Amino acid sequence: MAIKHTYLSLLILLFLSSTTIVDTPNEIKCITTQKTFEAGEFIELLFSTTQNTFPGLYCSHTYGSTIITPIFKNNVLYYEIPSNIGNKAGIIHWKLLESPLYGQFTITPKTNVTTLETYIGPPSIAAGGSDFSMMVVIPTDALDNPLKDGTQVNIKHQFLSSEENNEILTEHLISYKNIYSKKETGRILITSECLNEHSKEYDINVLAAIPTNFSISAKRHHVYADGNQVTTFVTSILKDEFDNVVNDGTFVDFFITNEVGNILKTNGSTIKGIATATMIHPDHKSRWTIKAFVNGMAESNVITLDYTQVITDFDVAVSKDNNMLIIGPLQSFMKQMIPDGLQVTLSIYKENIHIYTSTKGSRLGFAHFNLKDLALKKGNYNFNIKTAGLEKTLQFTKL
Amino acid sequence: MSGINKNILRSMLIGSYIVVIGFCIFGISAIYGYLNTGADRSSILHTELKKADQYLPKTTWAPLKNEGRSMDDQTLKMIENDYLDAWYVKLVAYRSNKKRGIEDYYTNKARQNIYNAIDLNLSEGTSMESTTLEHNPTLEFFSEDGQLVVLTDHNVIEYKRIYKGEALLLETSEVSTYKVILLLEDGFWRIRHMVKQDTQEQKKETGLPVFIESKNIKGINYYPQATPWDMFGVGFNIETIAKDFSIVKEAGLNNVRIFIPYDDFGKAKVKADKLEKLKQILDVAESQELMVMITLFDFYGDYSVLDWTLNHRHAETIVSTFKNHDAILAWDIKNEPNLDFKSRDQSIVTAWLEHMLTLVKSIDPNHPATIGWSNDESAIILKDKVDFASFHYYKKIDGLTATYKRLKTQIPNKPVILTEYGISSYNGFWNFFGNSENDQAQYHEKIQGIFSDNEIPYMSWTLYDFENVPKAVVGRLPWRRNIQQKFGFISTDGTKKVSFKYISK
């Protein structure tokens, strides 16, 4: 008898235990049917349960994951989704621990705009219609969620007399518009609007495009190669191909080639399209060929300038005490003393071997070399003097 | 008496004086040292950022068809680096619930979202160990001024372990898609917006099982005699290996099991010279008509979730390099991983193995993969994922038949291969009651009988007795090392031991 009872009770136990195993998955059920919530809304997932366990709810959102502990009331488990998860748009994936239940719901961004996050670049573009700047607008709601794709954004811009409005639908969270320059320089003003929220004013500067070729001219006080006056080179007004004056500060290089092929260089920056540069006159007869460049962009015509020799001859003398070599008078085109600073070079040779060179600027029409300081040894010397493209030689004997 | 006392007093005074002076000098030098330290000025320029390999998930860009400005390779690489770094600092932050590094890779507003998530998890006592294994970004948009990009990162595989305190609450693998807006700020591409578009549980499919002709497998575990456990080091000599392989071949065996040390091979960035050595070994095996079972991740024992991407790059390089080599018999993911169950937590080791199996099989769907469990009890773990089960047997020989039969019923559809067995012939000072060479021979004779009666494919341990067994293998203890030295069929002087007769049937 005892065996029979034991057997029966075992059988019942077995039956019961098997039924509980089968029933387990059905005991907890998700009773929240809403699948879409708006960001910032109070979100709570409800599960009906007959068990006395309170499993956590795993919740994975855009920025991370967490486990939510429930509140248990009248056989219902309440899982309140924390606000930091509920505030961010995206898919939320949940899984009830200790059960096979899982699911998802979507948090959509709010439907009104708080911020028009705007990015514009580059801030300045070239005139002519091929260069452009891009405006990117990300309409975001009060909780910093980009609005859903397909939201209409109006990007408006004004330039001179034209005003344009472009209706753009957001895609991949953003909307963007390329804003092209026109032929004129100036400033484009831009603004955007989305769902009656208006952005502030933005601007893009339209600068002149690259300059076209130009011409140059020269101004000088006289044609003499006096090594003293300056010649000024001036460009025509530099313009781009659309007749816009190039930006102030456009750098112009002037290359001056003289008759022996040496190159002198001077430069200037444009103001109102005109660049000027100066160069001191040569001190001897010379022919200059001048051409200007805006590096890599434009070049000028070639002009030629001739400079006339001013000093035709000069005297060389040694002072009575043999201590001073005196060169001059050095006279300019009207027989006036040449202005101070004309270069005079003295080279001394002894038996055709070069032993000394010195250069001095003229003063009051003369150049003086102190021979005493040289402490020359006794013997014969050749003095060679060069100035203003002329050359003279003097025999000198040191006693 | 008083004289001695005086002397003691004196020496104490002098001693204390020296100690005080010593402290003073130490204090002054510490202050001086502190005042002389400081950031190197060049660090202002971000010029010395050395990039260590910490996190290398597989990243595959979709062909570039983006709107806006056209993208160049260098900028794309920069974006990829910073984007993955953003993931990395986030994963690290969630593991420790600390905010370090977040501000470098998230803009002012975006980082608030992560701080909120960290604060929430801190207050709940939750933390998360996680990694991402795969990213498939598509560049959607690149702004004209080069300061803003939008990308969609498709099917990001995320593996997460959620803890409450110390307790593991959940282990999950998800596949998610994100839309991300990044801005170029201070030379960093920083995440400005991120929106999860889709997420699914990862279906862990390892593909169809690869058939392995297991009946004829007669093999041996191989290390060269002079360089055991250091096969690819400076002592590498392909002629020695070729000679050994011909011994193996002539003994009637048809495959060898070899081991790839993880660190020695260069971890995530596998060294080319090591690959070349492995290629030479495979070529030699092929010329001897031997098949090779390659055991990956030898001497690796970390398994920490953030290390996974590095492990994956390691396996990816080796498997993809040799998947078409004719000498490959199979991939053994890891030797005896169950020995790490205690120290590293069984669930994390198993998850590591499962993901590694998935990866290896996705790269090489034509060769079977297995795990070299150290005992028969573990051999059923992941039995549905491996192509054949393998286990090691160093227990009493009498139990083998029953053990094998039990395994065959537990794993009915797949071959079960004994990939290590053997007995040491050491009976010296540290083990007087050990086995003699004759005992070893008897063992092998008997076990060969069991193999042929039960059709058990086998790989013995090992060809040679070794003179030097590294500490890392069995530790320092002489009674372990000495036993490990004597498992071979050929003794240290090169003569074949009695057991050699029974190396194969």
C-alpha cells in the first residue's frame, strides 16, 4: 500500500512539476502594447505576472545599457524607463531577465524645433558662379534630438537684388544647401527656418575671383642714372574676369631685368586694385625690362626703361702728403655735385696681385680713401677706381 | 657597565641623527624632483600621441558614394580612428562607470548623454563589460568645409555583459545600426549626434558544419626537440622540422598538431616573419603528405571583453593567410581553455570561444574548427558550434573505451577526436613510482588496441622527450617538469624509445 501511495504521489509531483515548466513562459507577459513614444514622454513598460519574482529589465539605448528594477503592484510589474533613456530618440531594445521575453520600442524626436544647429563653410567664396559655400542645418528638439528625416527646412538667402528660398527635406538627420556665388562680389545673407522656428542671420563673403592679366606703367622724376631718385611702377586696376576689382592686399611681384641679365625684384600689394612698387635708379647707364606677376594667376605686359649716364668723367688725385686718395668732383647731369652715397670702389694691386679693396659712398661730390691707414709697404702700386660704370687706373709709388 | 650603556646611548644618538638627516635629504630631493617634473611642452601640439593597439574591431567601409564634398583616404582614416576611439572610451567608461576620456570624443552636448547613462548605472550599481566586434560604416555626407560628416554604421555587433555589483545579470550579443554625426573640433572628430536605428539579437550561426574524414586520422602533437613551446623563435630550423616530419610520416602517421603562441606571433598585428615560418612548416608538411591541425592562441589567457577585437585580428590574419593551404587539416581554436574556467569565469571563456569559432568559420568555411578541451567532461561544451569535438585524455587507460562511447552518444552527429594522450616514462627522484619506458610502451600498445577496436581518431603527446620545458607550461615544480619532459617516443639523445613501435598501429 505504502509503495502505491508513494508511487502515486511521485507521479502527481512529476505531473505538476512538468506542468509548471510548461507554464513558466506564460506567467509573465508584457501588457504594454504601445510601440512608439515621443522623447520626453513618461514611458513605463508593464508586465503581468503571477510569480513572486521581480526580474530586472535590461534596456539598451543609443548611448548605453542599463538594468531597470520594477515596482510590483497588483500582479503587475511596472518598469519606468529612466528619463535619460526616454529623452533620446532611437530604438530601445529590452529584455526581461530570467525570462525569454524581449522586444523593442521606438522613441521619436519631438515634433517641434528648439534649435536650428547650423554649420556654414567656407565663410568666403570667389565670385563667378562656380564657387559655393555649404549650409548644413540640423533641426533639433528641446532634448537635443535631431528631428525625424523628411522634416522640411527652408533655407533662404539674399544677394544684391535676389532673394531665394529653398525647401529642403532632412535626410540622414541633416539638411543642407550649396549656395553658389554670382558674378558680383559682395555679401550673401542666409537664414533658415523650420516649423516656424527661425535661425539667426549668417553671412558669406563673396570675394573677387583670381585676377586677369593687367598692364603696368612707370613714373620717374628724370631719366638719369643718378643712383638716387626712385622709379615708381604702377599697375592698372587688377580685376577678375567678371570685372570685379581684386581684393586689397593682392600681392604683385615686379621683376626688373637689366641689360646684362641681372634681375632686381620689388613688390607691392593692391589697394583698390592698384599695386605700386618702387626701385632706386641705377648709378650707371642701364636698360631695364620690367614685368609684373600675381604669382600663379596673372601677369602684366613688358615695359622698357632707359637710364642715361650722368657722370662722364672724374678726377683722381693723391693729396700732397701722399696720405689721402681723393676722387672727384663727381658731377651730375647739370654739373651739380652728385647726391651723397654714390658708390666708389678702390682696388689696389701690387705687381698685378690684388691686395686690397674698399668701397665708399661719395660725400659732397667726393670720395676719400685714407692711404695712411693702409700702411702700405714701400713699392709700386696700381690703384683701380670704379664708379658710375666708369673705371680709372692710377700708378702710385710708396716711398 | 655604565661604559657600555654610554656607548649604546651614543650609537643610538648618532644613528637617530643619521636617520633624521636621511629623511631631510630625501624630503628635499623629493620636493626638488617634483618641481623639476612637468608636461613636456611638445605635448601641447598632440604630436606625440602614440597609438597602442587596444581596440581593433573589424571595420569595413561601404564604397564611398557620399553627398557633399568628396572624401579622401587620409581624412576617412582619421574619422575612422576617432570614431572607433569614441566607441572605445565609451566602452571603458561603462565598464568602470568613470567619465575619463569621454570629452575628447564627444561634443559638449553629446557627452552629457553618456554622463547621464553613467550616473544612472552608478546609482543602480550596474556596470557593463562590452565590446563591438564589427562595424560597417557608410559615409552619407561630408560637408564642403570638411568639418562635419554623417555616417550610418550598419550591423554593429555588440557583445555585452551586464553586472549588478559582482553578479553577472545578462550576457547578450546585439546587432545594431546607428546614424552618427561627427564634427571636427580641435583636431578631433567628435560625435555630436547618435541615433540608434535598429537593433536585433545576434543570431550566432557558425554556418554548416564542415565534414572531416576522421576515421583515418592518426597524428601526433609536435614540437621540435630543441625548442619545445618555442617553435617559431630564434631556434627555428626548417630542416630539423622537415627531418622530424619525415620521421612522423615513416612511422605511419598522417598528421601533426602544432601550436601558435599568441604573444610570440605579435598579438593583433601578426608578424610577417612568423607567418613565413608557419608557411615553411606547412609547405614541408605538404611535401611529406602530412596534414596539420593548427592550434591558435597558445599561451593566451586574458579573454577580457575589451581584448577580443585584438584576438580577432590575430586569428583573422592567420586563418585568412592559410585557409587555402593544402596542408591544413583543421583549426583548433584554443588548447585546453577549460583550464581557465576557474580563473577567468566559465561564461566569459565560453563566450570568447563561441565568437572566435564564428569568426574563424566565417573566414574559412572550408576547414573544420574545434576546441582542444583538456578533458572529456568539457568536450560537450559548444558541441553544436564545433565541426568535430576534440578532447585530451591523460586518465587511466581502462576508462577510455567507456568515455569515448559516452561522448559519441552525447555528440552523435559529429566526429570525436582524441587530440592529446600519452604517458610519461619518468621514474626518477621526483616520482619513484612513475612508469618506465617499458610501461610507456605497454600503455601505447594497449591504447592502440582500444583505438582500432573503437575507431578512435588520435593524436599522441608527443614525438620527443624534452630537455627544457619552459616554466610557463608546467610551472617551476621539479616533479611536474620532470614528468613533462618524458612524454616522447624519442628520447633526448635521439634514440627511439620502446614505445616508438606503437606510435601508430
